[in-house]
Amino acid sequence: MNRIHLVLLWHMHQPQYRDPETGRYVLPWTRLHAIKDYWGMVRVLQEAPKFHATFNVVPSLGMQIEEYASGKFDEPWFALAFKNSDALTRECKTEILARAFQLNHERLMSRFPRFVELFEWSRPAGGAQALVTFTARDWRDLQVLSQLAWMDEEWFSKDNITSRLADKGKDFSEQDKEALKERQADLLNRVLPIYREAAKSGQIEISTTPFYHPILPLLCDSDIARVANPGTPLPRRAFRQPEDAREQLRRARDYHERVFGVRPAGLWPSEGSVSDQALSIAIDEGFQWFGTDEGVLGRTLNIGFFRDTSGLPANAERLYKPWRIQLEGRGITGLFRDHQLSDLVGFVYSRMDAGTAAADLHGRLRYIGERVQSADPLTVCIFLDGENAWEYFYGNGREFLRQFYKRIESDPDFRALTASEAISAARNVPTNVGIFPGSWINANFDVWIGDTEDVTAWELLWDARQAYAAGVDAKTKGRADAPTETALRAALESLLAAEGSDWCWWYGPEHSTANDAEFDALFRKHLTGIYLALGQVAPPDLAKPIKRKPEHALQVAPTGFLRTTVDGRDTSYFEWLGAGLYSPERRGGAMHGRIFYLKELRYGFESDRLSVRVDSFMDALCEMENPEFRITIGGTEELTVVVKLERGHLEEFAIESGKVCLLNPKKIAEVGFERILELSVRRSEIPLKGQQKLRLGVALWHGGLPVDVLPAEGFLEISLGDESSWPIENS
């Protein structure tokens, strides 16, 4: 097989969460990911010393970590989590209930039964009951567990205090709380030093991103979005501030040199966003390489990287190599990530056993080496977020990483290299004049400028930028009413922060979070800070929220018993009338790199069976060869109906329980598939004694991998014992 040079880049990023007016951290995610991910991601790599990798540290993240490490920070949630439980006011308790459970329930919360218990107790009456019934013990346990759950995996096993608290699990004291606070401070102090240490040893390269993580092409010229997508809506006045793009790059370069001791060679442009103008400025500022997505390369070369059924891309020999991008006689080297492999790590492998997932990724890489014809080593790039995926993995993904690193390290056909090492080792690097403008999401900029909310944000940013420019002009001309240098510096800081990509990430329909309101308010505060620094009154529009209220999945409980015909057809309007419904807001096809196949789920009870209906996005489903539905029903034990399709038709189905395939599946269930999937399972086969709820989940598998699930959280919980469901069976 061809030798493979593997370039793995972990992108570490959080936006600037500090309120420009108060100096307080509005959201805690920098601190929590620092203690859960940023230190541990380098530490687990050090167990495989021959495996080299690239870590991209965004300067605005590094700056926040420095402040947290100093201990001189103001974060209300941190203060509240470690406050003496006897001193908690009603307002404090309300805030704890709002914040404590904002984590992955399946992986982070579930490791602590007491945490799950407190969550269940907190749910009645939207938390109002807990405000009255929780004791000081309950509040203290909730405070400690809400912080303990975020600690690094290695500290659970090797740090005496952290492991003792984890083993204890409940009945914490104020002394326990103070001890955990000290361990967090210790861990925060270790984050940036471990990066310096690993870089000095040569095992990692640290690259950077424009300081506040802006979309550089849009700063240079917002009209560039129409080149990537002619249908993209634009602000009525183009935002064209290439000098701001240069300032963001210069600040990033200077920050990197101060913190890590060397100038960065590499640039991960925010969201992989590139254009000729943005890369020209990067060349001016001394950057030697950049990374982005295969979609940008495809549009640059006017070719596609469509996968066959084995996952091998067309034109693979052109994808798996660095490219030299020439701009006005100067050049910069580009590395282009394999989108599918990166998404497998980010979205799929969390649902698999660590060893199986590591073997699958290693096997796919070997297959590339065996099948792609090239006289040179293949440079295969996997780039993705270094923090967000892990809370969906068992054990924070550490065992998956450990096994994958060891597999690559021990395979003589592989070299895991830093980005700069891979470029130096590449032979015959081809050249292309210019690059297509786009990002790592669909090779366009629609996430940040493709919706009316995004356009509103850019209009407000344009106004604030003009106010700053007017202040600079007044100072240059020596006018008496000109702002001071200090005021201009403060205004510029707020302006650069407002130019970050994260605010528009949450605007529009693509993304939503429990913290939408905080993100919206923080963006408008950064803009307001520009006017306040200049001694002006902020426009009244900045007091109005930009983000519309997010639409969540529509969930309807069953309202009556069903009588269904299991034939895979939408037989009549009345057949599923009264069924329960789970219908997420999925617009079909791809969304920021993900393809959705499952549209909605209906379910309901008959006197002697449970009936389930799954509607799919048929155009996407038909592109898959031999997919497999897995419908899991959970009572005291789990029962899984495995439905296999071949060429769009039902081939066979099987039933598994306790990893055992049951005999005579047709005596247990009925299955039908044409345009929809329908199935029913006999009530007698679902063990429900003592259960008050039944769990239901649907997964679609392809090529041995789970590619989509409903609901996204894993399971619906369906209540038993009411007039539209089966009665509760006594134990």
C-alpha cells in the first residue's frame, strides 16, 4: 500500500464570554472545557510519543485560559457553584437549577446516580418544587456534582482528591467543595504549560486563528458570499474592512509568539474560511500554511470527491496531497481535510465501542492507502473541533483516542505528522492560482450570512464600524470632540470581539442552544461597548434581541389506541390518528456537514402490541446501499428490531435481546417497508414489570456505522399507565 502521512488537527476554540461592560464571564464554557478537554487532549497524546499532531489554539480562548489560571476572574456560575449551601438565596437556587444540568446527560451526568436523582427531582413544576423541597444536602451535592462531572478523565483515576470525590458520589461537605475548587484551579494552571511542553518536544505543532475568530473573507468583503452561493442574502451595505482582517491576524501572531515563544507557521482560518484576499493578507503576515475543507478544494479545481460504497472518494489522488496556492506571484500551502473521516470522529464514533471505532478509522485509512494510486505518500488530513465531540463518547473519548493513536503509531505504513512536517515531507506539491471562497461547511458562508438574523447582525456591525471610523478620523484631524487614544483602543477591542464568527453561528435556523439569549445579548453588548467607549449613545436597535425563539422538536404524546396495518404504506389518514409524534426541525439533506435521513417518528399502543412508524427523507435514503434500521424498545430489558433493506426493499428483519438473536422473529413482530417503515411488536415480548415508562429509539446504520438517530438524545421516554397506553405491570 502507499505510505500515509496522517495530519490530525484539533481545533480548540471558545468565543470571548467576558461581558465588556462588567468584566464578568457570562457563560462558563471556557473554564469547563479547560478542565475537561484542553489539558487532557495533549496528555493522552503524550502516551503515544511517535504520534505527532497539530493543535490549533484560538488566541481569544488562550487569553481567557490565562485569566482563569491567574485566579483573577469573575464568573458568577463558578462563584455560585462553590458558595456555601447554607447561604444560598432563592435567586441563587433558581440559577443553579438553570445551569447545573447543562451537560450531556447520557455520558457526563449518568456516571453519578445521585446527579441523575437530583435531576429527576428538579423536574416537577419546572423546578419550582425543588426550590421548596431541596435540603442543604441536596443543594451541596448538586453544586459539587455539577463541577465534578466536568473534570478530566485522567484526574478521576490518578488524582487522589478527584477520585475520592467521584467514589463518594454524594453527601458532600463544604470541605469537599473547597477541595474540588482547589483541584480546578490546579488543572487550569496546567493547560497552557502542557502545550508549550509538547510543542518544545516536537510532538505537536501549535497553529493559530485570527484573534477573535472572525470569518476573514466576510470582513474583507461581505459580497464574497454571493460567489460561494449566488442566492445568499446580503446586507444592504457591503462590509469591506480588510484592515480589520489584518489586525485580527497580527494580534493572533503576536499573541502566539508571546505565549508559545515562536511565531506560528500555520493558520486555521476561522471555520476554514478562505478567499484570495484573506490568504493574501495571511501571506503578508508571514503565515506559511493554512487548512480548510475538501469542499473548498473541489470547487477550486471544479471536481468532486463523491464517495463510493466503501467510502473512497473520487479524485482521491488530488485530495490527499498539499496544494500550493499562488496569489500575485506569492504562495501559501493549503491542507484539505477529508470531510467524511473528520465527521466520523465528530458525529458517529461516539455511538460505538472505543476499540471498534478506533479499528474502523484505522481500517478506513489503510483502505485509502491500498486503493489510491500515487507515486508519492498520501497526505490524509483529519481536522475537527478538539472539545465538542467528547462529551458524547463514553469516558470522554479518551480510550478511543488512546487506541487509535497506538494503532497508527505501531503501523509501519503510517507516519502521523504535524502540518509543517507533512508539507516538508510531501513530494511534487501541485500549484493552483487562487482559491474558491468558502468555508468548511458546504464550501460557502451561509451559516454566518445566509439568514435575515445574520443580515441584521451585519447591518448593526456596519453601523458600529462606521462610528469607530468616525472617531479615528476625528482624532486624526485633531478635532476638539475627538475620543482619546484610550477610548479608541477600548472601542477597537469591542469591535474586534463583535467581528467574531460565533455570534452569527447561533443566528438563523441552523443552530440553537439553551444559551441563545446569552449569545445574542453578548454580541449586542460588544457593539454597545463601541459606542460607549466613544462617548456616544448606542442605537436603540441594540436593545432588541436579534435571535428569534428557537423551534424545538415537536413532541406529541399518544391520545388514543391504534389499529394499524403493517404494510409500509400510508394506508389512510385514520391509521395513525392518535399516535405519539417526535418530529424534529430537520430541513432534509445536509446541514453544516451532516446529512439527515430520518424525518420523524410515530408510535402508539394497541391492545396487544406496540406500533412504530418511521418516516425518512427518501431522496437521501435512496442514495444509500443496503441501509439498516434498528428500532430499540426498552423496558426492564432492551429489545431491538433490526430491519435490513436491499435496493430500497425490505430484505429481512431480525430481533435481538441481550445481544442474542431470537428465533422465529415473525412470531414476535411484523415489519413493512415501502415509502415508510412500519412495525409492531407483541406486548408479551416487551418486559415491563415494575416499569412506569417505556423507552423508544430509532437508529439508521450503513456500512457498519450508525449514521442517524431519532431522537438525537438517544431515546424517547413514553409514559405508561394512562388511558392511551398500557397499564403499569406490578413487579
